[in-house]
Amino acid sequence: MIIEFDGEVFRWDARADAAWFFVAIPPELSAEIREIPRPYRGFGSVRVRARVGTSQWATSIFPSDGGAYVVPLKRAVRDAESLVEGGPVTVRLEILDG
């Protein structure tokens, strides 16, 4: 399964010494992902291959408190693609689990 969507970069301060940046997958696409049969992984994660601009990497998406999955955006990708908190981002995901 391959999906593409537009979102907004947001910051999550998990700990005082580190901040994480994510983009939320829209609810309707999150619902489709949730329906894919697959073995359970820690935290309900799903393995994906992500692409933003010319950057591609392997990662996992995670369900958030609101029910939507979120895609972590590592620093190397944010720097390479000039992504900033609150800014727009277009993400292409290939779902590897399922």
C-alpha cells in the first residue's frame, strides 16, 4: 500500500532534553492503515518507507492519542528538505507491514 498526503510539521517535547518532530497522517488514511492485517509491533508501530522531497528513509509510524498515525521526521530529513515547525510537508509512504 502506498499513500501520499499533505500535513503540517509539529513538535512533541517528550523530554526536557529532546524534541521530536512529526507529521500526522489524515484520519481517513490512518483508518485504512489500521485495517491492514499484520503482526503486532511495539506501541502499535507499522514499518514504512517514507519520502519527503528527495529524501527517502525507513522508519515506523505510530498511533497517536487522537487515533491518527504520526510519521517521525528526523533531523537529517528536516534539514535536507528545509522543514520547520508549523510548515507544510508532503509525505509519500509505502507500508511495509501487512
